[in-house]
Amino acid sequence: MAKQSGGNTAQRVEALVRPTVEGMGLRLWDVVFEKEGPDWYLRVLIDKTDGTTMDTDTCADVSHALDPILDEADPIEQSYYLEVGSPGLGRKLTRPEHYEAVQGQKVSVRLYRANENGVKEFSGLLTSREGNTITLEGPAGPMQFELSAVSTVRLCDDEDLFD
């Protein structure tokens, strides 16, 4: 299991790489610095802004563009592996701009504790995030959740994708 590092490293790297990623016409989804086993990984997650599918050539181009920037700034003391990739279909929503980017799409919400009916997991169309409240439209109507009660929110995988 991955062990998260302090957010300061990821924040420093994000500030360094954001102009380059956005200058290439892409969205910087997230920067994660984490330890897996004995190794550290710096993961730069990118997405296309036009809704098309991310491809390996684009990821490679971004990686080549970021290498000299990270080498020059040297924001990380220990050795690490740089990985540039897509956040994937089941991407986590962790920032206000994530919710804005996927508004109207199906998401799943997992609560820390089950509600009064014993349910911890919900899904529906994301209709809004206002402050610390997210609203989904489900089969039985609108559902609201306070982010403080939410463990994770993810974009739902498209069930029909592999049919």
C-alpha cells in the first residue's frame, strides 16, 4: 500500500510544473509524492481539457518537458521515480476544480460512517459543489453530503465501456 508523504513536496512540485502542463494545453489534475516499498514516486496526473482520451505520447511529452525543470529546481531531496499519467476513469475528486470539471457526470460517494439506513456508498450525477456540500441526483432524487463526512468521491467507471 502506498504511504503518503507530506503535502509540502507535492505543493512545491505542483507550483513548478503547472505552467508547463497548462502551457501544453492540458489540465494538471494532481501531483502526488508517495512511498511504495523502498521507492519514492512523484506522480504528475494530467488530463486533456477537450474531453479526448489521454494517450501515452502526450504523457511522454509532458515527462520530457518536466525533467529539466525538476532537475534544475531540485525540489525533492531523496531519489524518486517520475511518472506522468492520466488520473484514470475512477479518478478521485479532491479539489473544487475537480468537481467543476466532472459536473453532470456519474460519481460515487463513500462515507466514513454509514447513514441512518446503514448505507455508506452512493452514486448519482454530480449536480453541484457549493462550499463543503456536494449534491448528486440519484434515482430517488437529490442527495446532499457534507465533505467532512465523505471518505472519497470518485468519477464512476463507465459500466458500458467494455461491453
